[in-house]
Amino acid sequence: MSALVDHDRFDVALYTDPELFDREMERIFHRTWVWVAHESEIANAGDYKTATVGTQPVIVTRDRRGGINVLVNRCRHRGASVCETPRGNGNGFTCPYHAWSYTLDGSLRGVPYPEGYEDVLEKKDLPLKRLKVATYGGLVFASLNPGVQPLEEFLGKARYWIDLFLKQGAGYPVKTLGEHRFRFKGNWKIQLENTTDAYHFPIVHRSFMASVDAETAGMLSFMTDENAVVRALGNGHSVALMVPGQKDLDVDDGEPLPERFADLAAELAEEYEPAEVRRMIRALHGCGFNLNLFPNVSLSVSFLRVLRPISVAETEIRHVAIGLDGGPESVNRQRMRMHEHFQGPFGFGTPDDSEAWDRVQRGAAGGPELPILLNRGLKRESLDGNGDRVSQVTDESGMREAYAMWKAMMSDDS
């Protein structure tokens, strides 16, 4: 396994080998923490949503005591899924095949026609399989590994950046607003690489850059900004800081608010104090960085990007918009319009990204002896006082970090 990944390159088999894909599910997705939900998606008792951990289907629930549960979506009787609804609210789950029923925490509640099960079935012994669950900053993670390291330890230095990301609530908690879901014909790691790949942005997203006003385009001109950096954070995580002035939204640079939001600012000023208006308007563009959390979620400027491996050459992506929980709906509407402009099905960003990812997978069929390169910025990468490996934002330090973690987990037989 170690021969497939070198520090600055890797074998194309990582995109194309079905056996390697199956091993990734076992060694990575079934062993570490995988993002499954945001707490706002299951805010109330009885709320649930379906998700996956690797390729295993799960249900994320909020039970009557307020606890969060992640349950394998598989009846303990004959194996049928017990929930096919993406999200909802209810008292539990009933298998459509033989009507075995389960509570929100997965306990087996009832078995129809119990005659015939005397002395061979104890309901307490047959709950839905429960995963280990932990949360940080409203992000819900689950693991199939009962011995997985504590979540805060796994997140490590990424926690600092999660905390910064959540400041775009502008004093309110963050909640999910809606999502755009789609699939591309490529390996999951192609998208994993993309989140901290600033090198592609002005090339792939030329149409988006042409669609925005000069002020926004200027803010996104980070290609030669020496303060725009990428950091390898350990455990496969990385962050690409593209707009340094938006890193910490509690730090107000005093610059005039963007003219494009003048009408919204005037509307808000009728109800909110000037400082509150500034805070909400300044947060509309998000936090100025993309944070990649290995292996399946990123906190990208102003939205969540979640990847779901389907097969070696197919991946599902969810782009989840976020907004202010309890804040003015006019701000959330503006955030949604901006989200749709880039991430939506008719947006400028998603179609271009997915086409690029498709083409990487198609190209992987050619020249199987040629490696995939990860060497941009290798000679200008440095170690800072925090222990992060840091380089210019267009460099591939984030990818090298992700593949170092991939190599460690895939080579570990423990």
C-alpha cells in the first residue's frame, strides 16, 4: 500500500481500482469519524434524516430525551431498510417487510405475531446497530469504530478554523437552509483534493468571475497575495485561506459595506443597531477560507460540501447552504441567492467543477503508468511556529496532507 503514495505523487490506481475502493471503505470510512449531519437538521425531538457512513446507510435521529443517535438503516430481522425518507419527524421506524418496529434510539419496540418466537427472541438483544456519535460546533460525526479516538483529538487544529467558520452566524447560531445534491462520474478523492485547490479557481471558474461585480472579483483575486496561504493541519485536514480579510469576522476592518447590499442594509437598519447591520452584511460573503475535514466534509467559505463515495468511479456531492438561526429572514434569503449563484444547479461554479472532476476520471484511463502529481509549492513550503506546514494558497500542501493520512490509514493493520 505504501508504494502507491509518495510524498508528492500517487499511483492512478487510487482513482480506478475497485478493490482499493472497497479497502478504503473498510480502512478509512469504517474506522474514523465521518460527518453525518448538522444539529439544525435534527433540531426537535422526533426529527431524523438519512445519511451514509462510507457506503453503509444510516439514520440520524433526535430521540425524546434530546439525544442524538446514528443507527444502521437495516432491520435486524431480514435486513430491509427501515427508513427511505430523506428527512422527517416521527416516533420511530417500522420495517415494511415484516413490520418489526424500532424507537428513535434504535431499540426494538415490537414484533408482530410473536407466537413462534417464544424462548428464541429477546427484544432487548436486537436493536438497530448504533454507531458512536460525537459533536463539535453543531457538526455531528459518527463512527463504526467503537475504539475511535476522541473527536476533538481527531479534529485537532482544525477546531480553531471551525470556530472561525461559525462566526458567520453574526451573533446567531448557524443553521442549514437547503441543499443541492448531484453526482459526478469520478472517484471521491478527486473532490477531496478540490476543496483546498485554489490553483484551479481562476481557470475553471472564469465564467463565475465574469458574472460578479468588480468589488467581489477584487476580493477573490488571491493568486499572488502573500497573505493567502494553505495550511496542513494534521490528521488529513487542511485549510486554504483565500481572503485573509474575511478570516475572522469579529475583526472589522472598517471598510464601507459593499454597494450591492445597500438596499438590504437600509432594510435591516430599520430594526437593528448599526453594529449588528455591519456584522450581518460583512458575513454574507462567508469566512474567506475553505476548511477540509478528512475524509468527507468541508466548510467552504459560506456552505458545507459533503461527499459520499458510491463506487470507485461515482461520487455524490451535497452543497448545503447555511444561514442565521433566529436572524432576519431577509439575510437568509440573500445568502440563499448567493449560494445559488455559485453552487446551485444553474449556478456558475458547480457545473464547471463537476465537468473538471469527470475529466480527471476519464483521463485516468490513459497512461496508467503515469503518476498523479502533488508537487506544486513543495520547495516553498515551510513549518510555522504552530507546527503547520504552510505555503502559498495555490500550492498543494492540503492535498499532500490528505494523502499522508490516506497512506497512514490504508497501511495500518491494527
